[in-house]
Amino acid sequence: MRVVVAPNALKGSLTAGEAALAIARGLRTANSAVEIVNLPIADGGDGTSAVLSAAREGVTRETIVPDPLGRPVRARFGLLDQGRTAVLDVATASGLTLLQAHEQDPLFCSSRGTGKLLSAALDAGVEEVILGVGGSATVDGGAGLLAALGVGLLDESGTPIASGGAGLARLSRIDLSRVHPALARVKLRVACDVDSPLLGARGAAMAFGPQKGATPDVVLELERNLAHFADVIEQTTGREVRHQPSAGAAGGIAGGLFGLLGATLEPGIDLVLETVGFARALEGADLVITAEGLLDLQSLHNKGPYGVGRWSKERGIPVIALVGGIADDVRAADFPDFAGIFSICRRPSSLEEALQRSAVWLERTAESVLHVFACDERR
């Protein structure tokens, strides 16, 4: 039996690589002869760079950049393909996890650190950049990132606007004459973990602002400022950002990169599965096992396990999803690409205990699933 193990990270508990190892241990306990292909995945969210670097034997570079509040933080990016491709995550420089709860305020948090990290990657002479945009603390439309790359975001007097989502209200014009020279030749690919538009109920401010510390009044202010930013972008480059799919990813970073630098916005899971060679790994497979911390209806918007299920079912291979939790409104019919969905939680427990024991529970559930699958195959 050949099993492809392709889990996403279980947020707050296990990296994708750690989850894959736990699942593999359970499979081998059930059947020591099973052939396992470990292929941890990501969908543009936290850990995308690490997943791609591990799969493609990349090397890691480090640099010091400002965090969302301007404090120095050590951030990493990966170099693949003998230095031709750089992979980096917004979360490592501008992520929500870098802040304490009382520090979260998207009016003032900036994506500038990600721009500094991207600039370092460009300075390394790469031909292509893959940027995973999940997990950001910002709703600044990528203004800080763009400014760090030399984009002039200016008010009526020609002065650079302030950092954060609040500063966009004073934006009058955009100067692209001093952008990083490498951007003229480098292909910039944005791995989007959501397909949300920039504006509206599913947009950067309304859907995700509250998760980043925005009050209802702040959400409305951010929405107005992003709409204004979109208008100035269209006046400058002619690119329409308001309705561009995935432009709302990472507080609008995806929209800013598309609108001003011509970046391509791609479903993160498809970009990752293509880059790690998932289709090749499926050849001759009997079963695929994926995993995620929480399966909810947002997972239907091309999150990691959903993409794994879609790719596998297209090739006629059954997929089992192992998850930490299943949202109350999720029904099996919502995920027809999965042959089965199983919660790994073995009994009622606190969230703290569930996070601590997730590796063991994931291992035990994988063991049980393989026993059931083997029995079904023998019928």
C-alpha cells in the first residue's frame, strides 16, 4: 500500500512537517510494510516558505527587519533552484503572532518589514519570488511593503504618508520612479491563502480586521482607506483592484502588489502543490491523508486540505482528512472530495491539552484510519 501524507500545519500546535511525521508513525504502527510519501503542504499561510524550502532542498537566509510596530525582528527567507527562486512569508516579518494582544491595531501596524525582507531577497539576484501572504497583522494594503521597495506613497504636499492603515487616508499620488530595479525583471508570485476581494463583507477590513484587533469603527475607517487606495492605484497604473480575486489577502497586501507591481495572485494551495510536485507523488498512490487544525466552511475557499482533496479526487485517489476540530456547521456533503473526515480529539478536553497532545492523537487516529481502510480494501 502506498500512502501520500500531505498535512497542513495544525495552527498553534504542529508544523506541517511535524504533523506528517506523526501521521507516518501511526501508519507504520498499523502496517509496517506501508509505503509512505511524506509531503507536508501549505496554502500561502504561515509556514509556506518552510514547506517549499524543505521540499526543494532550499537554503535559508536571515536578516533583521522591522516588525509590524517597527521593532527589530529576525526574519528568514529561502532560496531554491540554486538561488533562482526566493520563498518568503509575510508572517515572519509582519505577522500577527509577533504582537501581544494589546498591541494589535491595524490602523498603525505596517507591512514594511515584509518589504525589507523582499528587498533582501531581490538583492540576492533571484529571478522569481514566491510570497506567502497569510497570517499578517496589517490592513495597510501593502503600503509599508511597497514603500520599503521604493514606491513613493505621497500626500498632497509630496510627503510620504504615515505607516499603517490609517495613513492611506492622506494618500494623494503614487511615484513609481524609484522602485527596486530588480522588480523590472523578477517574476513576483503571491500565494494567497484566501480568495477574498479587497473590499466588502468578505474583504480585508470587514472579514479579517476584527481578528487583528480592529473595532467596528476602525473596520469602517480601514474600509474607506482601502477603497481610496484602490482608486489611487487605478489612476496610477490603470489596474482595477477593487474586484480582483484574492486582492484582500493579508490585509490587502496582495491587492497592492498586483495593482502597483503587476504581481500574479495565485491560489496558494495550487501554487504549493505544483511547486512540491504533488501530482508526481500521487502516481501509484492508494490513499492520501491530509490534516488541518480546524475544518470549517472557510476551508472551502481553497484552503490546504480542500486543495489536496480536489487534486487527489481528480486522479481517483481517496482522501482522508484528520482535523483537530470540525465546525458545527460543517457537513460531510460540504466536502465531497473527502472519503472521510475524522476529528483526532479522543475525548473532551481543554484547548491547552488538545494542543499539547495533538501529535499523539494525530498518530493514533492515523493508525485507526489505516486499519479501517485496509479492511475496506479487503472486502
